[in-house]
Amino acid sequence: MQLSPAEIEALLLSLRVSLVAIAWAFPLALGTALFLAHRRFPGKSLVEGVLTLPLVLPPVVMGYLLLLAFGTRGPIGAWLLAHFGIRFAFSWTGAALASGIITFPFQLRAIRLALEAIDRGLGDAAATLGARPLDRFVNVTLPLALPGVVAGAITAFAASLGEFGAIITFVSNIPGQTRTLPLAIYSALQAPGGELAAARLTGLSILLALIGVGLAELAQRRARAMLGA
């Protein structure tokens, strides 16, 4: 399957956007999952509902909300541009921001389930031996939850590669800047005679998705094996 330079550019941009999206969202997902897994407080269900909104809202709605907040005239976007020269709208960093928000619930859910499946008695036993909270997290909790954490990150990465609605709404479809793989497929379908290019990119997207799902499944099997042991 021979890809054109523009198609390779779209592929590399998709990988870049997805990697950055997962990287910035991971610490937030880990911290939130730790908090939700071990805390009870009034309004917890409401907080959980808000955090999972990106899964149920249309991606176009999420993109529009991001444009309102992080656009150059939005309250956050205008402040970032004026004080730090940071602009998310119509740039690849905005695509990474949108992808990270859309796929955040995938990481959050996987990490939280992995944490809740760990026997809390292990942490209590470590505490009785004098282990501090950070020591217990690094040496007990994180190793046991790691396969689930990895599965969540891989699933989120695969989902990020396929994100379309939020990206095109927030950062548009600019060649070399914001045209990721799904947007390249859309552009090919809009161009006369672009069916072959769309088919190539679609096949590539399916291949990447299958690889991501397969790796996530392997990580989940590893998690079940570790917890069973």
C-alpha cells in the first residue's frame, strides 16, 4: 500500500496528536481515578457523570464547547494567547487537546477498574509494615494496576486516532496542520476521484485500530492473570 506524501503527513500527524493527547490526559486520569476509587463524598455520582460526558455527547458538541472556551476570543483561549502566546484553535495542539478530552474517560474508567480490583488488604498489610502512602502506591498499587493502566492508554490512543468531529469543529481541516487521518479520509471523499485514496486511508485506519484493540486485549489478559495469581 503506497501512500502519498500528503497521506504520510496525515498519518504522522495523527500519531503525534494521539501521543500528546494520551500523555497530557494520563496524569489527570490517574489522579482522578485514585480519588474516585478510594473516596466517598456527596455528589460523587454527579462528578462521575460529568467526567464521562465526552463519551455520550456528540463530538461536534465537544468541539464547539472547546471553541467557545479555548478559541482566540474565548475566556481561556484569549487569556492564554495574551499572556503566553499559546493558541489552541486551528493548530495541532488544539487537536491534541480535543482528542485528550474525548478519550479521557477511556483512561479514567480502565485505571479506576484496575484500582478497584486490587485487594485493599495488600495496602493495609504494607502500612502495618511501615510503608508510607507513596511507597504503597509505587510498590504495591501501581504494579498491580499497571496492566489495566496500559490497556486504558492503548484504548484511548486507538480511539484518538479515529477522532473526527471534535477536531474538525475546533481546529478545522488544515493540510499539514490539523488534517489527521480521519480528516484526510473526509477530504479525499470530497475530491473528484479521491475514492482510491480514501480506501487506502480507511484500510490503514482499520489496521491501526486492530493493532490497538489487540494490544489492549493483551494488557487486559495480563491484568487478569496477575490479579488471579
